[in-house]
Amino acid sequence: MFPKVPDQHKPDKPLIPNGFGVIYVLVSVVYLFLVYFFDLVKVSNGISPVLTLVVCILFGGFLGLLDDWIDLRWRYKAFLPIIAAIPLMSLAWASRATVRTSIALPFLGTIDFDVYYFFIIIPLLVTIVTNTVNQLGGLNGLETVCPAIIMIGLMIVSRSYAILLYGPLVVWLLLAFMNVRGRIFVGNTGSFAIGITLASFAIISDLKFDLAISVLPYVFNSSLILLTFFLFKTKANVSLDGKKLVSGHRRSLVTLITYKRPLTERQVVLIISLIMVVSTSAALLFGLF
């Protein structure tokens, strides 16, 4: 049922079914419709947070599926998530009387973006998170375990809105288990959908700062990739040395960790996952103070 692609970081490059992220999209949408049907999350100013998240996940899945089909260039897909921000902008604008347009930052204090929050900050947050999550992948478990860590962190502090992610988290963890074992790939369909899920949920539950701190490793990885590409016109690449990964340059988070230091695929995924745990824990601690 699913197209197969070679696992580039295995000695014999076995063919692995790709695109299982569509299961995350379908199950999450069905779950959220049930949440809406049983009225478990109240409608805010005539707009449902549940249906807003549904639309965002569907668009994320469609964008990823489109990329899997026709291999969109980054110049195009980098800005497509802005469209997914429209329902979030509508929800925030309808609730503008109670929505906080300010973000509290350590050492800088509280910055109030006022009306710019609706038309600049929300689209910017969705675009950055979606694209940076999509750029950190390629290893078994990397594109599934790391988002799951951030999702769990957001659910811990979201209180009443956590119910929105119970279903998505369960199906994503099942996919992560199979992905870590090298049985499936979630593909761009999964990485775009989960990226938009994180951004949308953070905006709906007013956890913008928590999300911004949690995704710092993602932002660092993307910044390193883009910087080296624009300055040196080179891309990050990690090679397989026997059963271990090694890199002769530092152009991404993965190549930085494996620079002249051969590590197994699972060791690299574990190290980056621990980095995500640290950033997410820092976000939770900053939120307490």
C-alpha cells in the first residue's frame, strides 16, 4: 500500500515503506471530531479550537503528501505553511479580547506585539516550526521521537487543552516505535503534520514561549543548514562507515555530532533526543518562573 524507499543509513540499504504519516493525520482528525462531537472543549467566540486544529493538521498532511508526490522545492514549501496559519489567525482574532498578544522573554521582559501578533507572529511561528521540524530527519526515530518529546512537554503545561493531543500522541508514539525499529518512515506527510500540530496547539493553548524554547535545537539545526548552504553552496551529508555514521563537516546538528566521531544511528538519535529533553525541560522551568 505504501511506496518503499531505501534506508540510506543501513549497510544493505533495505527498502522501507514510506508515508505512514498519513495514518497520524487520519486518526488524529477522527479523534478530534469525536472530541468536538462530545463537546469536550468549549467553542471560543463562535470558533472551535478543536476544528481549528483539525484544519491545521489536514493542511499539514496535505502539504507533506504534496511534497512526497512532486518533491517541492524549498523556495515554495517554506512559505506554504502560512496558509495553515489562517484558521489560527481567525481563532485568535475572534478571541482578541482575551488573547494575550504579549510574550514574556527571559532577560528582555514582556514584549507586547499588539495587532502584529495576529498577522505576523502567528504566521511566522507556524512557518518556522513546521519547516524546522521537517528539516531534522533522515535517521530512524529522529523525526518521530523528538516531536513526541515536545508534544508531551506542551501537554504537561496546557491543562484544559491537553485533551486535544491525547489521540494524536498515542498514534504518533506507535509510529515512533515502528520508526525507531526501522520498520516504517512517516515521510514528509508525517513531519509536516506533526510540525503544524505543535505550532497550532501552542497558539491555541497560549504556549508560545514554551514552544519557542522547546524548538531551539530545531532552529539551530536549520540555521546551520541554511547558513552553510548560502555561504558555501554545500549541503550537510553524513556517510556510513561500516555500521557507524561519521561526517567530515559540521553543516547540521547530525553532522556536528558525528564530526570525526563515528556513532551508530541509534546513538545519534539518542543524543539529539536528550537535547530535545533538555530544551523542553528548560521551557517548562522558565514557564514556572
